[in-house]
Amino acid sequence: MEVPTAQQIVGPRLLPNTSLSKIEEQVVQCQRCARLVAYREGVANTKKREYVDWTYWGRPVPGFGDPNAWLLIVGLAPAAHGGNRTGRVFTGDRSGDFLYKSLYKAGLSNQATSENIDDGLNLNGVYVTAAVKCAPPDNKPEAKETFACSSYLVQEIAGLNHLRAILCLGHFALDAVVLALRSNYDMGGVKAKFSHGGVLELGQSIPAIFCSFHPSPRNTQTGKLTDQMFQAVLKKIQRQMKL
């Protein structure tokens, strides 16, 4: 399927005073994609043996973090037994373990772990979300599903009034972010190329885009992404934002 243009993104636009909690309500109630609805609810009903005593979230997973964030971190989608289980993005799986430990080391969170929505985690100047809000089969959203979810990312970006930088975790996130930014900013014919540590600066009014390999177990266990590499990206963002 051909990926739609930014002008085709459907869904309500944020007014300047619209809160992130309103976006969260919209996300949690979303039923747009039948395949994703069936999958996320099926996983929540069958569960994983080690989580058999859990009551799975089994719904779309909204963004999480500081409403006054200057940095937005965007991943691909919730993990079937991670965010889809816990109800918080990047929580309950090894990708999240890596991410929040790194944010803590960089002084961007009050604790190094994220286990459930009541664990007391607070982020400092950071908001975390996913390009697609539902866990997809094989961790692979279809183009039409990514399209259907685009308006939520557009709203999140618009709702973060102090946003200065966006960190894209992987090529998929970069494509989703560029598409979303095109909906609110004149970006001309710019073509974003993904590279770990790469930076795309498009003007003072547009958040700077930074890139990192996704902290998936495949990447972290093979050494494609190390703690040192990710810390270097976070330090680079803080340095360029003069923090």
C-alpha cells in the first residue's frame, strides 16, 4: 500500500490549549484498526505464562511523561507483553528496561526502572510515545495502520508546547515523525536519512530531529546498540539544546 501524504492525515487537530490528557482519552478509546484490535485483545486474553496473574491492559497505549517536555522520544509500537500488558509505553519489556535506565543515567527520570503504571516513575523534560499505539502482530504495523495512527502523533507533537527536540528510535519512527511534522510545518522537499547519531535541523521553529538505533533486544544483545552509544546520543541532544 502507498504511504499517504501528511495532508491526508485524518483526525482532530489540537488547539493550543488542548491538554495531553485529552489526547490520551482519544488514544485509549481508539478502534480504528480491526486487525490490531483483534491482536491486542487476543494477547490480553491468552496472556503469557509468566504473566498469567496479570490483568493485561489490552488497549492502545498512550504517550507518557512530562507535559512540559522539551524532548519527545518516539518508538515503533507497544510490545505485546510489554506496553500492551502494563498500559505504559516501553514498560515491562527489555527495550523499556534499556531506555528508562538510560534516561535515569542522563538525569531525565527519577528512577531507572519502569515496571507498571503505579511504580512512581516521573520523567524530567521528556515525553515518550510510539508511532503506532497498538501492539501489532510480529511487531510489524501495516501501512494503513500507521496512517490511521498518524493523527495521534501529530496531536502529541502539537500538544507539547515546549518541544525542542525529537529522538527517533529506529527508521520506522523517523519516517513517522517526518510525516507528522509535515502536517504542521513547511519542510519543503527535505528527505530524512536514518543513521545512528544523525541529526536533522530544519529551522528554529521546527524541533530538531535526532536518531538512534531502537533499543530492541536484537540490537542491544548483538552490540549494535550499547549503553555507551545511547548515552552519547542523549548527551549530544542535551549539548545541542544547551542543557
